[in-house]
Amino acid sequence: MTTTITLSTEDYQTLLGEQQRLAHQLRLMTVERDLLKERLDAFLHRLFAAKSEARANPAQRDLFLNEAEALAPTGAPVAEEVTPEAIDVAGHSRKKRGRKPLDPHLPREIVRHELPEAERVCTHDGARLVEIGTEISEQLDIVPQQVRVIQHHRVKYACPCCDESIRVTPAPARIISKGLLTEAALAWVVTAKYQDSLPLYRQATLLGRFGGDLSRTTLAASMVRVGHAVQPIINLLRDHLLEADLILGDETVIQVLKESGRAAQSKSYLWAQMTGSGPPIRLFSYTPGRGGTHAQPLYEGIKLGAALMSDGYEVYNGIATARGVIHLGCWAHARRYFVEAEGVIPKAARGPEQLATQFIAAIGELYAIEAQAKELSHDLRGQRRQEQSRPVLAKIEGLLLQHLHGVTPGSLLGKALHYLSSQWPKLTRFIENGAWPIDNNLCENAIRPFVVGRRNWLFCDTVAGARASANLYSLIETCKANGIEPYTYLVELFRQLPLAKTVEDFEALLPWRLANPTA
């Protein structure tokens, strides 16, 4: 039985409007649900999935991370690490494998193994055996830390005829006046914490096993004082950095417990700066915030027309505009957004037809070109980019314009597209100069040792400690960038720094000059 309901025109329009409102609300709720589900999938992916951004394609995997584990032979013991030696064979060159020799500069102790007297007789004719040589094999031995006390005797002199003239030999200049630790001991503690990521309380425990009964407080106070003492060297490193044609910048979080007017849970920041030209320099600076007022002074004095490589953080745009520098964008950051968008796609639905996968593959083409041009001169690399990278950029831009407004902006893919769109002028600028990098990975690699160390020592106690740590990290990473052993450099620096008086004296203590005085 059919029931007929008669509605007035006004009621019908009201009912129709309500239907449209509910349909719109349903679409909105569906989008919100999908976005929340995507966010949940992204969080689960970050928690449980592999952290590597390498692709399943081996060719692309090596373009980004080139993991050493992937290159090592399966099951090869560490002791059998080898250095290939070329052997000339008719028609080709073959690699001969053998145990990697131990460092010839290491001290060597010879242990002779001789046959007993009773066994030095020939079994055929009974003649006595004579020595004709030795078979040599080597093992690496490790002597545990030796803790000792340096006792300084300052001789006193007096006049034998009167009591008016008494002289004492002056104390030698030290980097920490009346400090308890020698320069070598200070360098050991610095490298253990800032290079090997060993917290001070563990160092105190380690030293205690060898008779060095030092408290964590003593070690911490020594690090703060020596970190401030090297400030003249840090200032000179900053002067050289700001003169470079290319500077790379990044920042990361650091927690400082005792900071005036701020809660212990507040976020502070460590800024990383490195040169892309000239002497390799790595600088770290502490600031209580992340805004432009904190970042701008770090680039004060930068050379006009220099290039600045960074991620898409807005503060760097202000720095580039205020300082008149060329701002370069990071393709690794742009790619990372698409990797995250691809990560939440169910595995069964993944494939080359997915938009995120298409962008990742296209960006991989840019990196493939960079890998092939890695050993070329700047001019030839720039020419290669113009010929090969420019068409790839045009393809990426076409994909971007086609899909930019067809994807929900709040989704991971939408965020990736809008980030790419906002950074596009900076991202395409690298093809204008073969000396400019395609990404900011070098700076991220420079900041990684700090991030690894932060997992062990977690926080800085005071602002003074954070600034001292930034200075010592700067010296350690600058040494590593110049191929200099940090411990050896720091020992010599701590010995000579108290004697430096002029600018020339301090210049001679820069890592690449102290290690090579003729540089």
C-alpha cells in the first residue's frame, strides 16, 4: 500500500536543504575519518616500520644511504676485513683478497717462539738445525687506560745571605687555571663524550676502575671551563665560515634543565652550520628558541651573494632575504614527504601508478644524474644538469601542477605536494651552478653525531654547559671533516692555547693549520 504525503513548496525546499546539509556533513566526516586513519597509519609506520628511506630498487637505495651493511659480504668476520689489491692478469685486472694489514705506525712488541733444544735436530741425519728466518703474524693488542698523576715541583730559591729575596718558579700556563686534569686527560674526556657519545657518569665509573677517583661533577665543570676557553678558536671558525661561497644550515632540539625563566621541559635548539666551499668547517650554536631573532645573528656578516642551503623552515627564508644570499632548497626533504605518503598506502595497493611513487621515481632520476656527475668539475656538472636534470624537473613540475589542487591538502600526499610547490623556486636553483648541492644531507650528517650523543646524555644541565658542548662539538666535527684525529688535535690545542696572544697565534691553532703549519 502506497502512502502519499503532500508537502508544501516551503517544506519541500526545507527537506531538500536538510538532505544537502547531511550529504555535505557526511562527505566532511568521511574526509576527516580518512585523514585521521592516515595519521594513525603514519604514526604506526614511524613506530614499527623500517626507518630507512631507501627504496626496494637497489639502484635507488645506494643513491641515498649506501648502507655499509649492504656492501659487506654475508657472514664475513670483522677480523677478516680486507683491502682489495690489484693483480695484473693477461687481459684484465683481478682483485686479490687478504687480511687488511694493521697500522704500521702502531708500536710493536716482538715475541719470539723458538723450538726447544731437544727438537732442533734433523730427523734424517741428526745434524743440528740452524735458524734461517721467521714466519711473522700479527695480532692487535689493547692496553687498558693508564691513569697516573703528574706531580709538579716548582723549585723555590732564596738568598743565602738575607731573607729578602725568595723566588718560586712560576706555574706553567694552563687552559684551566689550577685545573685538576692535564691537557691529555681533558682531551680524553672531551673525545669520549662528544665523539664517542659516552656520558660523564659512565666515564667517571670507567676511570674509577683504574684508580681515577673523579666525580661526575668535577668532569662536568672541567668540560664547561674548557668549552669556554676555546671560544677564540670558535670565533675564528665563524669568521672563516661566513666568508664561504656556500653555507649549509640545519637545527635540532636540545633540552636544558636550568634555564632562567623557562621550565625544564622547554625546547631549546642547537643550530648547525657548515661550509660547502673552502676549509671544511662545522659549527654548532646554542639558542633558547627557534625563531628568527635567534637564527639571524648566526648569519650576521655572511658574504653578499653567497648560497645558503637549508630545509623549508620559514626562518631561513628571512635570513636569505635579510642577508642578500641565494637560497637553495633540499630535495631530500621534499622526497621525504612523498616517502611518508607512500608508507601509509596498503602494500597490496602500492605500485608505480601511485602518485607518491611517481614523484619518488622522478626525484630518483635527479639523484641518478648527480651520482654520475659526482666526480666531474663544477662546470661540467653544471652543464650535465642543464642537459639532463632540467627535463626531469619539467616532468616533476608537470605532475605537480596536474595534481596539486586535486588532493586533499591535509593528507600526507597533499602536504607533500604543497611543500614541493612552496619550495619549487629554491629546489630548481641547483641547476644554475655545478658547485651547489642538490640537498642538505651533508649538514644533516654533521648534526647526526650530536643526535646520537643526545640519546645517551639526554639533556644539558645549564646554559653554560649547552654553549660549552656546542663549542666542543664544533671542534670535534671540524677535525673529522678535515681528516684530523680529534684527540691528537685537542691535546696540542689545549697545550698551546694558553700561550696564544695575537690573532696570528690563534689562527695557527685552527685545526687544518695546527695539523699542517704550512697550510
